[in-house]
Amino acid sequence: MKKSKTQAPVLKGNIVETTMIGNTTVHVCDDFIVTDPDEIERVLDEYYAAGWAMWRKICDQEGSAS
């Protein structure tokens, strides 16, 4: 299988953290931090929904394994 090469996007802010996940480099940039209270609430709601979706999937898998 042929790997496709993608070019990294041009970052505008300061890189505040860099993490390696396998062969992937993840840069956390400070201009992507949400400061508006409504946006913060939206982001927290998305995290909450994602967490519950993962929890339901784990429970479903454990229930089908027994």
C-alpha cells in the first residue's frame, strides 16, 4: 500500500506543546485555544458527548463478551 504525503499546515500561533504518537507529530498551537465562554461550553459539551459515547461502546463490548 502506498503512503500519501501531506504537507503540514502553516501555523500562525506559537507551538506550546509537541507530542509524538507513533510516526505522527502533533503540535498544539496557542492560537487554537478557545477563550469565548460560549465556545468553551460548546467544546466541553463535545468532550462530554465523546466520553459518554466511548463509555457506552466499552459497556456494549463487555456485555457481548460475557
